[in-house]
Amino acid sequence: MKKILTLVAVALFGFSTSFAQTATTVKQAPKKAATVVKTETKKAEKKATSTATKLKADGTPDMRYKENKAAKVVTAGPKKKDGTADMRYKVNKEAAKKKN
């Protein structure tokens, strides 16, 4: 019985891999005009963000930079042992609502 189940399992595995998707490549015509515009706008954005705080792709401050470490958020209410705001208190809940 074990031999039959093993044989069936191997057969199913082989059958399922035979229908796996294969990668296809589609060649597209180069878009030179659009890439020039994109690079110019990216350069302008980099200049604008270089004077402000550095941000990650998701929009949060990048804490690897000194100016972002200095701008630490201070909570008004009681804190837990690890230094984060204790959300059991009303003051901290209101501060979190204002922040969002």
C-alpha cells in the first residue's frame, strides 16, 4: 500500500510540474521621450528632498540620517518600560488620533 501511495504521489508531482508556467519575453519598442521626462522629474524631486528630511519609499523618515534621529516624537502621557506610549491612557489615545 505504501508503494502504491508513493507511486501515485510521484506521478502527481511529475504531472503538476509538466504544466508549470514558462517565462515568455515580449519585446517592446523603446520609449526615449518618456524616459527623458522621467529622469528630469526625478532630478527635481531629489533636489527638493535633499533639503528636507530623508524619507523611505513608504514615506516614513529614514532613521539612518542624523536629522531624522533628532526629530524624535515625544508623547505627552505615561509610557511603558520600553519607552513607547501606553495606550491605556486617554491622553495617549487622543495624541494618536491627532497624529493620524
